[in-house]
Amino acid sequence: MSKEFKTIQFRVEDNVGIITLNRPEKYNAISWDLAQELADLLRELRYDDDVRAIVLHGAGKSFCAGADAGFLSGDGDRPLPGTSDASRPIPRWQRLYPGGPFFDAVRQLVNVGKPVIAAIHGHAVGGGLAYALACDRRFGDTTVKMSAIFTNIGVAPDCGISWFLPRVVGHANALMMVETARIFKAEECKQLGLVDELVPEGKALETALGYARTIAKRASAAVDMARRMIYMSQDMSLEQMMEYEGQAGAAIAATLDAKEGINAFLEKRPPVYRGF
């Protein structure tokens, strides 16, 4: 992909797409442009069969320090419903969807249809925490600090935090986190489940890439469908899920990788998957 980016970086290694949030001077705080570039890239990657897994991390000293304070103030280049001066013109669509690309990036982290792994160091707070929680798995190093920090500056949770947080840390802990806006250090993050695996300082990206490469070598259609099923199961009954499993299972069984997997098992050899 030759597209030029202003606030993120992207490269592909071993069928793994590596996305770097690239505003290190701002601790990768989410600007309008960063959120838009991230959402647009993820939307494109959904249809890129060469990318079978994705790693998300941040340049510099932090993963992501949340939304850019300049934007939240309503005084930046783009107006924000609720905080900008009432005399400033705001597009109709933005009044209806005030989260704009900030929210859309979260949607696309889920809708990209392939595993997304977060490699976290330093701060992952506010919207940055939401982006981390929207990933399938989170590897954090010992410098990690995480917080649902919204109420510290008098704003309500956003970017899907109220959906992800109770599913990750449980109802009571989610309430505690949004009510106190407490900052948790690495070991506490691991205990709460905010980080799935804790690694030595400076090793989060390396470990996340190793995990992503392992996934990228698997039968990607089956992996992606399995991922979709887990998301769907959170809002469906057992009977609905088994009905879907039957239909989806038949479709995946018809792929070349499924045939390769079965043949390799019968022939007692490692499978060689091609991604379709």
C-alpha cells in the first residue's frame, strides 16, 4: 500500500499489517486526522487478503494518551458539538454523529474482520484505552498505565468504553474505573484483565508481532469466521448461534484451506495454508 499518511504509519511483514499511531510529540493523542486515517485504513484492510492479522501500537513513549485536548476544548480547527461556541457552524451529520471518526475507528477495529493485536507501552487512557480494548488481545510491557480517565476532566466515557469495559473487567470494576478515573499500573492492569499478557519493558511490540505472525499462518477464513462468531455470541441466544454456526461452517468447509487442513491431518503432516 503506497498511500501516504500524516498521523499513522503502516507496513506489512509476513502477512501482518503493522499500524503505528504516529504523533509521538503528543503521546499519540487522537486528533481528528489520526482517527480518520486509522478508520479509513482499517476499512481498506478488511478487503486486503494479503493482510491476515493486524498489530496496533504507538510511536514514542506511549500507546495513546486519549483524545487530543485541543479538539475536546471545542476551540480547534473542527468544531465539537457541546463544547464549541454555539455560533460556530457544525455540519448536520456531525450533530447527528458527534463521535465522528473517533468512534468510527473503534467500529473498524472490530469490523475489519481479522484479528487485531494491541502492543501497549506507556499510557493507554481515555480513547486510547478504548482503542486497546477494541483489539482482540493486548500485550503490555511493564511501563503500561491505563485509565478510563474521562471524569477527571469532567466528560463522560466515549469511544465504546461503556460497552467494552464491563465485558473485559466485569460490571463492578467497570463502574469503579469510570467513577474514579484511577490510573492503573502494569501489574494492576494485568490483574484486572486490561492487559492479557505482561512482558518486559520494550518487548510488547516484539511479542505482539510473534503472536500475530502465528495467527497469520493459520487458515485465515476459518480464523476470521471464528472471530466473528465470538462477537456475535455476545448478543445472540444459543439457538441463534448454533443456527449461524451451521450455515457459516458449511461455507468455511468449502474453502481450499479447509481441504488442506483435513488432508494434512490425515496425512500426518503440517498444513500449508494459503489464506482462502
